[in-house]
Amino acid sequence: MSGRELAVRLGNGVEVLGSREYHFDAETIGPKGTFCISHAHSDHMPKRIVGQSVVCSDITLRCLNNRSKKKQVVQAPPDGVRMLDAGHMAGSRMFQVEVDGREVLYTGDLCTRDRCGNKGARPARTDVLVIESTYGKPRYVFPPSDIIAGLIRDEVEDNFSQGRSVSLYSYPLGKSQDMLRILQEFGPFTDEAVFNATSLVRSDDDLLECQLWKDDEPGDPFIVICSPWLKRTPQEEVLRRKCVKRLAVSGWALDSGYRARMGVHEAFPFSDHADFNDLMAFVKACEPEVVLTHHGFAESLAVEIKARLGIDARPLIRGQRSLLEF
């Protein structure tokens, strides 16, 4: 051992502290240090911006500046930060940095499965792995994405053949774009939240064609992809009056009470996250000396990694600092 210490803690985001200071998915973009944003979901975006630059993808930067209109930021030079595709949603990135001679890989949310035109995250050799644990319990194992996509298409087609319209609840940024790709042949409508999110990630290579569903009712049958929050709007009443078949997509559909909680007829376990087996395989392939778990079932995943892979693993706990001596 060289006796050098590398500190990792949950503070202003995940902080990696040594001779250099990195903050991953920080709540505040400060004036000092390097700030990296993994993707554009709200629980990974900053709530306050003081500094002027961040390391992220073009899509994430576009979403950030659209959300924070008063304070705009620019992309910082990577300056020792290697960005890798996280496979979670458009523009999602993992970050690998070297601090005092040790490699640290921060995943943010990741998905290792190729799905709907998204290339899954690929492992990278590292000394320290900081990995998400959203589905970090053994019971969360998803069916293949292409099979679930086929079931969703079949469900919509079956309802259309009976003249029945369909609403599909999905997170506006990420899974909704996956649903647009899967259901493109049906001429999908979207609610305003999904439409606006889609406009931020659309590109010449991924047109994501859809129509905005306004107050006027489209002709039957139709498919509308909408956010779960549509339930609080008058448009939801329109759907209920028309006896629309209500569907939802989420990894949490594996939980027995999910369909009832969402108030839908059917729920499909389609996710843009790694499942438990994906997480374990990713950890093993990265060959880390230490794994730090966070953002989900962190304690459970750490226990499983240590028991099954024999790798030192521990959850990141806010207020506690992990001192890693090499």
C-alpha cells in the first residue's frame, strides 16, 4: 500500500476527493471543483446553480438549460473525465476519473441491456466502482426487453382491432421515448409533458414522431403516451369517459401491488435500469477492488456483492465518508 487516501462521500452529490475534487450529480453546481451530471432526470439534476460549467452530454446540457432558464451553464472541458454511455436514456453518461493514481467509475443510472435503439452500458476496468442500486434486490429480474416490447405492441393492436383506444403511462423522459419507438406504427399521441420532453432529445437520427394530444379528442382508436401525473388533469377524465384501456410500463411492475397503485388494467415490467442480475454482472466485469452502492437498495446490493462475488462492497451513507487507502 502507498498510504494515500481517497475519500468518497455523499455530500453535494457523490463527492470524490483527493488531489482533485469531483462532484457527481450534485444538488448545487458550485464555483470550485469539477461537476458531472449523468443524465437529465430530475433526481440527478442540480437544484441550484452557482458555478458556470458542467461535464455532461449535449442532450443533458440542453435539458438542464431548458429547466434552469435564469442561470445558464456551458460544457466544461472534460479535463481528465472520460464519459461512457450509460444506456439509461438519451444522453446518459457514466464518468471515469483518475484521482491520485486510482481509477474511479461513477455509473449514475445505467442499463446494460440493448433496447429500442439504445446501446446498453459496457463495463470498464476500475479500482473503485460507484454504482446505482435502484433494483438492487435479487427479486428484481426483468424479462428480455424485446419480448416485453412485443407484448406491449400486441396489447395495443388487440385493443385497436376491437375499436378501443389505449393510454400508456410512462415517465416523460426516457421510457416514453422507448414507447414511441415501439409504437411508431400506431401514430402515437402524447400529453404535453411527454411531448415537451421528447422535443428536447429528438435528433435527425432519432425523429421520435408523435402528435400532441390537445383538449380535442383524437379519432378512435388512438394510443396516447402520457406521464403518470396526467391523472391530476381534466384530460384523464376524458380517457375514463371513453373507457380507454389503461397501461403502464415500469420495472416496479414486478411488485404485486403496482397495477392497483397506478390504477391501470395492465402493467408491463419494461425498465431503463439494470436489473439485479445486470448489476451483478456489471460489477464482476469491472473487476473493482471496492464497490460503493447508492441510490436505491444500496445496503442490500452491497451485501449481495460481497457474498456472491467476494468483493469489498459498502453502501454510501449521507454524512459518512468512505476512506479508501491504497
